Amino acid sequence: MRASLRCLQQRLAQRPNSTSFIGLGRMGSEMAYNLFSKQLAVKQESRFVVCDALPAAAAAFRQSFTATFPGCDIEIAATPEEATLASELIVTMLPSSTHVDAVYNGNETGGIIPTLRGLPPALARTTVCIDSTTLDVDVSRAVSASVIATGASMVDAPVSGGVTGAKAGTLAFLVGGTPDAFQAVQPILSLMGQRIVHCGPAGAGLGAKICNNLILGVQQVVVAEAMILGQKMGLDPAVLSSVIGSSTGACWSISVNNPVPTALPAASPPCERDYEGGFATVLMEKDMGLASDIASKTGTALPLGDAARRLYEEMIKQQPELARKDFSSVYRFLLNAN
């Protein structure tokens, strides 16, 4: 018992120099790498903690990071509770509302909020939580209120820029929270992104992100349709992409995430890797669903958004192998339907 108490006391004493990152998926692992490496460049005694539902993901991240930064102090936390005890700064990047609820409110392994409640008030007050998950706005606001009630601070900070932006450190962070909380996290977020925007109070960052992804989800579908139509008229995909990319149809889905192999000779979008390594279709379908849910609550019509959401749903149902592929694989789905 005494040994456990000494271990806990030592861990709590190290919290000011420690950062915990929970969620090491495609986006999270790249974000954590940038955050840790840049913190290390500024402060050599920085400590890092990683936590993931898949222990193998945390182990692989630590192995990769320490191979580049030998001797770096990086710990694997088995639970969100351990990650919270270890660090004043906690960043979460999770798949959905359900995962955020489990990590923050706790399940059989404990969560961030119950752990914060058990800390001495002075330690809770120095804790900062940043959640970059794209999730239901109401769930996010409830979690934020519960975190703040412990004395800690929190912002919702979903991102735009995809896996490519996460790897390059060029993400845009859309932040919801108080002005003071925004000022506190801005230097941290700048280590992972280039554009940090305060969108308003808790939940505002998510609202902006969901609107953005609503556009993106529709955009990717119509780009796929146009590329199929053009090829059926005998147009070369690279020529057609160049024309659209320099005309009024220009958009991210044509110039960066083009769904047609060979259409962007100088780039390497997911389609060049069998649609691997991008933003999964199942996640885009989730985000489109979030937009539909908010639209229902606010009485907003989304004729194109709902049509695109149904298309992604059907795509996953008919070709489940595309669920984890980049959502630009909607091109492959539509191509097979023609």
C-alpha cells in the first residue's frame, strides 16, 4: 500500500511536465507525433503518455516515436484514469460520441471526469482537456460542463485537414470554449496545426466542423459523379481534373482528394493506394448523420446532405469492404453501379 501511495505521489508531482494523448487512430497518431516532438524540442524534460483501446496501437506508437527520439520518456497508460493522473494536459481524439462518453465519464476501467473529481482541487484546476473528436454537439457540451464542474478547463477542438494535414502539422482547429480556455490551448494546438479559430462557446467548434463535413460529404459524391460522366464522354481523367481544378468547380475533393487513380500525376491521394490511409467512409457517414440529427433538432432541411448520407449508408451496406477505405471510394461504388 505504501509503495502504491509513493507511486501515485510521484506521478502527481510529474503532472506539470506531462502530456497525455488518448486515441491513436490514423489522425490521433499523427497529431500526437507532432505534439510530442515539438514539445520535446522546446523542453527536453517533457514526459508523454499515450492511451488507446488497442494496446498494440499504443505500443506501436511508442516504438516508432522512441526510434526517432531515443531516450524519450513515453509511458503507456492502460486506462483514461491513469492518463489523467499522469498529466495536466490531456488530448483526446476518438471515433465517436460513444467513445467520448466512455473515456470521459468512465466505464468499468474509470474515466477522466471521475478521476478529476478525486484529485485535490488545486490539481484539478491546473488540468486542461482538449477533445478533437467529431461528435454530437449535445454530448460534447455535457462532457465539457462536467469537466469544468471539477475545476478543470476544456475545449472542443475538432480538426479539418485530414490525415495528410495531421501528418504535415497543417490542420485547422475549430475551437469551442471560453475565451480564457481558448487562449490557454492556442499555443498547444499550434504545435499540431496552422490555423486555430475560436468559433464560440462550448460546442461551437463542433458545429462548425459538422457544417464543413456536410459540404465535404456532398462534394466528394458529385466529384465522383462528374469524373465518371467525363470519362464516359471520352475525357482523360487528368485533363478533366485540371480543367475543373482551375475553373468554378474547383474544390478540395478534385484537387487534393481526387478519387480517380492517375488523375493527379504530381500527388498521391488515397485512390493511388487502393483508397487506404484517408478518412474512412464509416466516419464520413457518421458525420453526415450528425448533420442530419442537428438539422432535425433545428428544423433545417438538408436535401443534398440527406441524399449523400443515404448513399454512404448504402455504399457501406452493399460493399462493406469500403467502410474503412477513404470516403473518396464512393467513386468506386458509383463506378460499379453504372
